[in-house]
Amino acid sequence: MDFTISLPADVVGAEADVQVDCRGRVVRSFEEDGGRRGVGVVIDEYRFERR
């Protein structure tokens, strides 16, 4: 699974927002009674990108 996490500059103490490009694998999935679904992912690789 490929996904990106965006970290605002003020949260990480940087001058610009930071994006973390991640690659991982699903280790758990679930569906709740109300139809809501979720997954648990282990991050195997990541790379920081400043914007």
C-alpha cells in the first residue's frame, strides 16, 4: 500500500510543510456494525519530502 502523510510546518517545527511518502502492508482490516471500515498498516519504507 502506498500513501502520503502530510505534517504541517508548525507541528514539526519546520519552515515548510513536510510530506512523508510511505510504502507498507496491510496487517489488519475490520468493519464495524455501522458500515465503517478500517485497516492497520505496517510502514516498511518511507521518504521525507519538504514542500
